Amino acid sequence: MNHFSQIAAQLERCGLDGVLLTEEANRFYASGFHSAGTDGAALVTRRGAWYFTDSRYIEAAERYVQDAKIDEVRPGRGYSTLIEEVVKAEGIARLGFEDAYMTVRDHGFYAKALSCQLVPATELLWELRSVKSPEELAVMEQAQRIAEKALEEILNEIRPGVTEKEIAARLQYLMLHFGAEDMSFDPIVVSGPNGSLPHGVPSDKTIQRGEFVTMDFGCVYHGYCSDMTRTVAVGSADEEMRRVYETVLAAQKAGIAAARAGVTGKAVDGAARSIIAAAGYGDYFGHSFGHGVGVEIHEAPNATPGNEKPLPAGAVISAEPGIYLPGRLGVRIEDVIALTEEGCVNLTRAPKELLIL
């Protein structure tokens, strides 16, 4: 699965003759082939596509990259030389570059080495990546299924005396065991008072009876990310714990009900935020309702208080409100949803009613 043709189709509209992709996620989106870090470059013009890489990846690129010409970087024929050859052959005058990712140093290097104007073009890739095709959605659903299998297994292992680190390590193993290529991010596992840290790092703290355990995790499958959060109680849940949990769940359901193509990210966030505020916990929900998910775990578009742009059909966003009471407890519940004109499709199937282990 590559997107060379989709990128090429937008170049004229953007006033570009081509676009140079050096950032890892954008290279993968364009080519469907992953090479680490800065070890590769994709070049898309109105008439064709090229993929350049070094000897470590050239055989794999020739095997897996389709609909593009492949060339190898060698001593004396670096990336700038290969790109300049295409610039001259294609008559490129305006070449898009990833202004949100390219360093000042690299920009200066390419500006000097290439006989064309470099034009900021990050927004073009963000716009394209924000709308998922049916093929992309199918892969993302598989990534969700893998994460959910790991959740189902880990629930059997959460008990008093087990540490946050042990649960995080097992989640990673289980996702790899069930077919993941990598983690979407380092899993977040926090319990009891640590739960008030939305992005807390798993520690040696042991889980105690009567505490919440929040697990935020996801995996990469065929280059696309999954993301989910579940909060469970161990042994028992007191009245406050239940009240906070039910408030977060009601807020998440309200945000999901409001989510559809054409609605602003602010409106979706506000639907959930109003529930939490009405329950008296407004000061304890500091992050946004959700973010885009795809090739990267955080990408456009976002369901944030500041996003007044309409969300596009085909966008995939997280739905993850939370309440965090400092030094006491925290609850977050997260699904991933795909937006349609009529509403949204929840890609997450795992139960989310309060579970007491």
C-alpha cells in the first residue's frame, strides 16, 4: 500500500512540481516501505516517483517499493545528487519540502545543492494522511485487535503485589506475540495515586487492593498505530472511584456521539468536557478529548478546545477524556473512532464498563 499517486494528484493544486519527503513517517506513507531515521528519501513529481536509500535498505526497497524508481546512494552520489538529477530531468522549479520536520541545516544544504525553489509543504502531507482509505482502516482495525488481545490476557495477571513495570513489560510482549511489529509508544501503566499522572512512567510500585490501574498502550501493525486506554479496579472500588469512573465514561460516550465529519474538533471536545465540568471535575481534565492516529500515534486532525476546523470524513481520532485527582487517583478511557458523514465507527471493541478484578 503506497500513496504516490494521491500525493502527485495534489501537486498542481498546491502550485508544486514535486515534493521531497525525508521524514520517516511521510516516507512510509508515500512508499509503504519503512527505513529507520533519515535512511531514505522519497521524491514525488507530477509524472512519477523515486525512492532513494543506501546499501542497508536497497535490496528490501527494490523488493517492496512499487510504482517508483529505486536508486542507491553511494559515495560521491549522495541524496542531493540523485535528487538534483530528477529536478533537472523533470524541469522542477518549485519543490515542496517538510518544513515542520527538516532541520535548518538540512534545508540550507538542499537549498544550495538543488537548482529549484524549496516551498513549505508539510500541510499537504498532513491533509492527505488525515483521511484514511478503506485499506488503511482495515489495517488499523487489525492493530486494535492485537492490542485488545493483549488486554484480555493482561487482565488475568493484574493483582496485588504485581508492579506497574511488570504489567507494562507483559503488555509489550503480548502485543509482539500476537503479531505487532512495534509499540505505538512506550506503554503507560500507573496505579493508585500514580494514576493522577496522565503520562506517568511505569514504576516499581506494587499494585494494592482498592486501587485503579490505568493502562494506555498500542502497537504498530503494517506501519499503522493502534491506541487504547482502560482503567480497572483491583479488589474493590469505593464510592468516589465509581463516581469518577462513571463520569469519564459518560463524557467519552458524549464525545463519541458528537463526533462526525464536518463537526469541529472543538465541538467534539466540548461535548465531553461539559459532562466532566457539570460533575464538578472540570479542573481535573487538562488534556484534549482526542488526537489523530495513523502512521504516527499523534497526527492530524485533533479534537481539542482550540481546533475550530471541521473534521474530515475518514479521519481517525482517539476518544480519551480523563479525570486526574492529584495524589489520589486517575481515570482515563480511550477508544479510537473513524469519522463518517453520518457519525463515527468505533474501531475499538474492548468492553469499558467498570471492571473490578
